[in-house]
Amino acid sequence: MPESAQAAFEAGYDFVEFDVRKTADGRMVVHHDPFTPSGRRIAALSWDRYRREMTEDALLFDAVLDLASGLRGRLHVDIKEPGYEAEIVRLLLSRLELDGFVVTGADASVRAVKNEFPQVRAGLSLGEDLEGLPAWRRLPVRLSELFPARRVRRCRADFVAVDYRLAGATVLGYCRRSGLPAWVWTVDDERQMTRFLADPRVTVLITNRPDLARRLQASLLT
């Protein structure tokens, strides 16, 4: 993973996204899911135990910051768990310029960042995984994502980062009317990529296929 992170920065993408979690002994690691492949919860593992399982895929957030600082890469840090937002932002500010990163997260995390660091750009993530929620809770959550104005105001988000499956319904229209940047994630299908790249309401497209996105964007400009 360190090699792939370096390659991403060297490619010169607008932003490179990393998900950050914390081990039981307080080390910040880059990992999307709350569990390791064997099913162990990362928050319950020490860094050494985590590293033994993940081997070459283990990556400390500090290492990412070193790479970003040295290669002048810009970071998109998705805060996966509440409680240590300030620690993440302080690390970012210690290594990068203010325009060198953004953070995204749930309402509480965005609010925590904006309360302590109002100058930091923070985006509200929309598109919560509702698996495991009782049916009576799902509809209110989805409605709050499709019509997010109240949530945006309460957490003072600077932009929204919305699941592409929700973006086309009402969210992009809301962002345009409100003058709020819209980041759409995670778009890997070529047809959908072309659609969102051509949509003037979309500020940033988040994808696992950035080289294809670049080619499609170039073709739209010719």
C-alpha cells in the first residue's frame, strides 16, 4: 500500500482519498472498514497486532502525511469514527498547507472540526450504509440525505460528499441552489462517470478509476 499511495500522489490527481481509523494503542492507520480481513475490530487491536495481520498493507497515517508533504499531494481524509477529529486535523495542519487537504465525515465529525478549526474545509458525507438498521429508521435517514439542508446548516459543512446513487435525485439541485460544492462518490462505471463529469453541478468526482476519469474529462472538453 505505501507504494500505491506514492504512485497516487505522483500522478498528480486533484485529491487522494484516505480513510483513517485508530488502533487500541492510539496509532492512526489508513483502513476503510472497521474490521481487518480476519474480522478483528481495528479499534481493539494494537498497532503491532494490526501490522502483523495486514503485513505490507499496513499503512500509518503519519506515512501518508510524509508522502503528501514531500510530493505536494493534496489529501481527502474521510474520518470514519468520531472522537479524535481534532487530533487528525492537527496532524494535517502540522504537515500541509490549509489548501492541501479537506476532511469529510458524518454530522458529528464535521461539527467537531468546524467548531475547533473553522478555517478547515469539511464536507458532510451522505449515503449512510443502512444495513442492520430497523425498517422504521431507514426512511427518515434517507429523507435526511435526499433533503440535507437542515443537516448541512447544523454541522456547518462547506460541501457535501454524496453517494452517486443519491446525487441525481435531489441533492445536486439543492447544492446548486445553495451555492454548495457537491462531491460525488464512488463512481467507477464509465457511463455514470461521463454523466457526472458533464454535470455542471458536480464539483469533484470521486472514483477508483482516476485515469479513466481523466480521459473522459478530456474528451468532454474537445
